[in-house]
Amino acid sequence: MDIRALVDLAIDEDPRSPCLWIPSEYWPAFCEAIRQKPNLIGAVIYRNKTIRDGGPWSDITSRQPTNA
């Protein structure tokens, strides 16, 4: 599975969450896959969710990582 598919799965598992954090290692690949660049605060909007860089070695999560 690529990062976009994993983010889609995470969104489907928690549809009420307004935000999602993904690991820094996958951030450039995700932005390229959805053909968007981060806005001024470093987030992208994808499927009506705010997606942010969660920092290195984090999980894809709907809760803000402690290292972000």
C-alpha cells in the first residue's frame, strides 16, 4: 500500500476526526501523490480533512503526536 491508500484507510476508519497526522518520512510522497503543496501552517486539505506532518517515526493518527 502506498501512503495515499494508508491515509484513505485512516480517514475511513475515523470519519469524524477533523485532522490527521502522518509521519515525516511519508509527507513529501503524500503531497506529491495528491498534487498539493502545504499551506502557510504546513497542512494540506484532503477529503475534507486537515492533514499535517506528524514528525519523524510517528504513526498515521488522528491524535496529535507528542513529537510534532
